Amino acid sequence: MRPALNPLVLSLKESATLAINLKALKLRQQGENIVHFGFGQSPFPVPEIIQEALRNNADKKDYLPTQGLPELCEAVATFYREQFGYDFKTHEVCIGPGSKELIFQIFYLMEGPLLVPVPSWVSYGPQAALRGKEIIPIQTSRENNYRITPELLDKACYSAGQSQKLLIFNNPNNPTGSLYHEKEIREIAEICRAYNVIVISDEIYAMIDFDQWPMGSLAKYYPEGTIVSGGLSKAFGAGGYRLGVMLIPDSLELMMSALKSVVSETFSAVSAPIQYAALKAYGDFEQVRPFVKKTCDIYRYILSYLHTQFIDMGLNCPKPAGSFYLFPDFENYSRQLHDAGILTSRKMADVLLEEHNLAVLPGSDFYMPVTSFSCRVAGVDFDGQQVLRTWPGAENVDDKYFTTHFSKIEQGCGCIKSFLDSLV
């Protein structure tokens, strides 16, 4: 039997991040010595206080309110107010099964095209396509650390005409690790206000911030038009818990009302024990803060190491200011790549995996031109539990510690060096 499917689904493929994870893990199970730079999952254990809360609330079996456990909604609003200075109230918070699902729900609810800075996370485009939305890419430049400028945003908004527009704004950014300055945020906010753009500020990496300035947000400078999304998966190390949060201002109350209606007819509510566990994460954050601070220090060290190695190899790569990603390109080797019959980033990623045992994602998965020799590197292939237990501080890491605890990181750099040597 050949079932008839929704035409919008027929061109959809499995998420690139999930696909590369399954492929790399399968190769490892087959005995291959694979370095896994392809999947962005926290390597650290979930903080014990959150695990304990999950265990203690395993008996919670009743359906919770569609919008979320009231105490959790209050804790989330307080968390974002105290940590980032946002002015969201309890009734402006919605809990969902991961920020990914909540973002999709907003795409589904809203009319108008989606403005997507390039490069951006792999799932924004496919999610919008499932809704039949027009996708307007905004190509950024490596010279500006792949950040959109007011001029680029203005041009994209103008070209989109008078219809309602939605901007997805990921800060810190996946795949580049870039972070926006406060001044840039203010200027982008002015453009959004002038065009009445509705913004989803995807801040899932907000607590993984390496820079000297505080992370800026459009929620501060354009509060009436900015929706904030976050969750447990990154800084709290609990991706598999599948709990996301979304903060929708009262100025967009109609959207919150519609979202609750859709939730009530789809997933109903997030798992009750998971919501009680999240209550510990957000409500007792001071007990979790040392974990977040230490893991951020480890990410900073590893990404700085990888960045230095990439630059020494002759790759182009902006220095990441947050998240746990880098976005190097091999454009300086374009002639050698062409001579080797490698014409696309997809082909380059395939060769790196099949011939050099290194899993990365090609830049084309992040909406870059297919001929752009870029890739995303996730610097998380290490035993997070062991590193967290023994971490001496970045200033005290010696060669022995590094080789013992970050052998895959070192091996991955060797894989790239081997690949480059094969092109000469």
C-alpha cells in the first residue's frame, strides 16, 4: 500500500543533527574509531538536584495545566527576570516538550514569511516549510562573525513587503558560536519595531556565554514584539528531558491564547515528573549555578583550543563567544578541494567521515551555499562526568590532563590535519 501524504512532508528529510548522531553512533558500535563533532548534546550529567527531584516526583501522574505547572511558570518568569532582567510575568510563560516543539508551534500559528539569518540551526527552515511558509534567508558574512546587521535586516524586511513577518534570532548562535553586542541588539530592535516584525529570540544557549559583556536580548529593547524560548537541554545538560519554555509578552496575548488551544489538542501537557524536576532547575538556580559556571568554563577552554588549532591549520573560523560550536571553513584550500573532486560542503563532510573518521555537519545543512566549504563542529566529544569531577580550571590544564580527558578532541584535530595533508 502506498499512502497519500501531505505534499509539504514529502520533501522533508530526517533532521541533519539527529541523522549524523545516529550514523556516528552506529559506526562506533561497528568498531570504528569515530570522532563525533556532529551532534550538539551536552556531555555533562544532569545536576544531581534535578535528578533527585525527578526521582522524588515519579509518582506525579495527573495531567498538569496546558500552559504548565503554575509553580514552574512562576519560577521560569523569576529566573529570566533575575538572570537577564526581562519583565515577564507568570501568565506569560508556557511549558512545552522542548523549545524545538514550541518554536514549531509558533511557526504554525503565525502568518507571514520567516526571516532566517544564514547560517542558522538546521530545523528552522524545515519547520517553516512544514507550515508552507516562505523562507527569506539573510546571508551574513564571516567578517562580521556571521551576525546580521541592521542594514541586512532592513533590506530583507523591505523586500518582504507589507505582510506580517517573523524573525528567528538565535543568540548565542548555533552553528557559529557568535554573540551579539548590546549596541547591535538595540539597532536590530529599531528595525524590527519599524517593520512590526515579530521575533522569536531562541536563547537556548543563553547561559553558555564566554564573553566579557552580558548577553543582550531583543526582549529588553523590543519587548512588545519579542518571544523568548529556552529550556533544559543545553546549560542544564538535560536534552533528553525534553522540556522547553516560551515567554510571550502580553502585547501578543492572542498568540498565547492560540498556543494554549493548539497544545490542548496536541500534546496536552509536558510529563508531570519532568516539570517538577525543572522546578528545581529554575526555582533553585543558585544550587545549580556552580554546575553551569564550571561547565561553561570547560566549554570555553575546549572551543578556544579548537579555534587555535583551526587557525594554525589555515582554516577560517570566527572565535566563538558562546554555545559549544565553531563554524570553520576550508576556503583557503578551495583549489586543492576542487582538484580532489570535492565541490560541495556535503561531499567534504562525507570524505571527512568515510576516509578520516570525523563526523561534522556540512555548512549547506545550515542554509549556506552548497559550494561553501564550511562545516559545523560541536566540541563535546569527551566524558563530561569525568571532566566535571576532575576539572582543575582552564589555567591548570597540562598536556597529561588534556590527553587523558580530551583525547577525542585532540584526535579530531588530527583527523582534519590528515584530511588537509591528503589534499596536497
